[in-house]
Amino acid sequence: MNKPTLLLTCAALAVGCTPTEEAPPPAGNAFSIRAGGSTCDRGTDVATSESGDVALVGTFEGTVDFGGGPLVSAGSSDITFATWDAEGNPGTSMRFGSASQEGAPRILAIGEDAWVIAVNTQSEIDLGGGPLTPPGAAGAAIGKLDANGKHVFSTMLGATVSGMAAGGSGTLIVTGSFSGTLALGGETLTSAGATDVFVAKLDGNGAPIWAKSFGSTGLDSGMDVAVDGKGNVFLGGGMLAPIDFGGGPITITGGVDAVLVKLDANGNHVFTKTYGDVADQVIQALATDAAGNILFGGLFEGHLNFGGDELGSQGRDLFLGKLDPEGAELWARTFRLTSAEWDDSAPRIAADPKGGLVVTGTFSEAVNLGGAALEGAGQTDVYFARYDAAGKHIQSRAIGDPSYQLAGGVAVDQAGAAAITGSFYGTIDLGQGPLESAGDCDIYLARFAAP
């Protein structure tokens, strides 16, 4: 939030009591970096802290250097974590991994300058607190690091993690999918079908506070998650079959329907809303703003209606929008994509301090995000765009060359600066001059100042 925090320096009724304002985060600089060796290295997610620091996670093979010295992988693909301050000065960098290949990690800023990393893995992994072993064929390792990268806690879940969000007061909300049973503290969740959705709240030491599961008799995939300032939890995804999230089984129109679920801070059901027609629609990204409004993005075919004007696709297209805390539409927009893939073309979004939406993603050929048409330079390019609190286009740009570029993640700090990461082949320019990949593909990171 971009709202000053008042610190009471004396008793509230004392004469002469003068509140002071917490210093705002630094505006910082626009900067960009590349990192990678002779093989393929990918930036998969990015986060920004309360002080304006930027952290990325990704995967790499061989050797990579983010400015703090070379990191050497132990196996075919290791996890990397690296930080920079708002001026672009490198901070901590480290690697995690085993002799096996690790999955694409996610990262979240939590509390005062702490970070939470999650990675789906099929093998033992050490996030700083000792080896973690999946209870079955696969699991999700979750670890919390302090501002200097020091281990705080780590745990292994017998599940796949698809989304994380800060729950307030150092707590963590995590969601994903599981099969069979999932033990979380003293509670054991049992799936109704092949895989079910789960959501859990963990305390600052990683211990479960509550956990819920939802599913049909079929295959139910993981969802994204966001939390508002009151601790309410929002889940977004796509469902193939009727599922009861606490308000009764939802109705599926046909194909995959987009679904949005609101739970209160204790995990109790508030509402479930579904959107779609006989084609496929999926909410793939969620965020909340300071007022508790819900920002969302995803891909769809057919038609969608969030309560206002109907959105129609011309194939498989991008949609973005905003709902109020009760789920009523504030705005929604659609944008034509060509040759969009459900996974690679999924948008990544973040809320800015003024209630706007920031988005990045991957496109081919051309896309118009509300400003001038963006022309693709190669096989796949990356787009970046901003919208104000009412959904009005502020800026958009394309990033690419005749080769391949893929979006990984986006985050916005309290000063309104946006950070993006991903991977690229060839040469790209993120505003500070050309960056050239050293291997098959390299990691990129860029910080764009607030407009």
C-alpha cells in the first residue's frame, strides 16, 4: 500500500502526542540484468520487499553469476535465488538443489524483508535447514529466508504448490493440488478424486493454522491465490466438474469454467462465482489492492461475463479485470492473442499502490493491449503493460528479438516500480541497452520506475 503508516509515539490521549510518518520506500532506479551460462537458465518468479529490494528465483544448469560470485549447480537443474536493492546493487545470491532436476520455483515477499520460496520436486532438497524428502513420488518444498538469505524455516508438503500469498502478521497462504491424503499439522485431508485442490494457512514458522480441500471425483488442478488486507483469501482457477467450496456444488456450463472463491481469514466460505460458456475459460492470476478489490487475469475461449458487458474471444485470448470485495465487476477487458498456449501464454499480474494492474506475459505475432499495437519480433516475445484503477491503459511495450523470449513473473513495490523476470534467447533491450544471452537461454530481470 502507498499509504503512510502512523506510528504513535505516546499514549493516544496524551497532550502533545505527535504521530510520525513511516519513511516511504526509495524510488530507486530503472535497471536490467542478464545472467546465465552455456546451457539454458530461466527466471521463473520475482518479488519486491517493503524496503524496495527485488528478489528472483529461477532454474539454472552449470554456472551462473548474479554479481555476488559464481554459483555452480549440483545436478541437471538447480534452483537459484538472488536479490538486488532498489538501485540495482546485487545482494544475496545462492543455489538449492540435488543431482536431480528441480521444478520451477515461486517466490513471495513476506513480513519485513523476508522471502518465501516454494518448489515442486521429485527428489530430496535442502533449503537451508537440512534435507527435505517428498513423502511420495513428488512434493513441494517451502522455505522462508530472512533479508540476508538466512534460513528461517523449511518444510515439505505431499502436494504440488500452484500459488502463494502473504496472509498478514507473517502468515502464509499456500494452495495447490494433491492426491490421496495430505497431512498438514494435526489434520489429514483426503482427496475425493484423482487430484483435489487444497488451501492452507501457515504461521510464521511454517506450522499449519488451518487447511481445506475441495474436489470432485475427477482431476482438479491447482489454483492461484491472493489475500486482502483483512486476511480474506481468494482462489482463482478453472474447473471441469462441479465442486463444493463451501457454498454448495458449483454449476459447470461446459468445458472448463473460470471460478473465483472467497474465504474469510479462518478459511470459512464467503462466496463462489463461476464464469464461462461451453468453451474453456481459466483465471490464471490473482492480486488484491489496498481497498480489497480483486484483480485477475487469464485466458479464455468463447464468452465471459463478470457482471458487466460480455467479453468475446476470437480464438484463445487474454482477459484482465477488477472486481470489488463482494465480487461485483468494476472493469474487464479482453485482448486478442494469436497461437496462445494455456501455460506459456498465461498472464502474470500484480496490483500497484494506486489500485492499478500491472501485467506481463508471452505473445507471438502481434498484440494490442490498449495503446499502440505491439509487433512481435520473433518466435515468441514478452509484453509488459500497466492499467490504472479504472482499467484505463497507461503504457505497454514489447520485449524481444527474432528468437524466443518467455515471461516468468511480475511484482510491484510500494513506490509503484515494477520488476519482471523471465528467460530469453538472443538479444533484448529492457531500457538500459542490449543484453545478449550467453547460452541456449538466459535469465533476465528488469526494474521499471513508476510512471
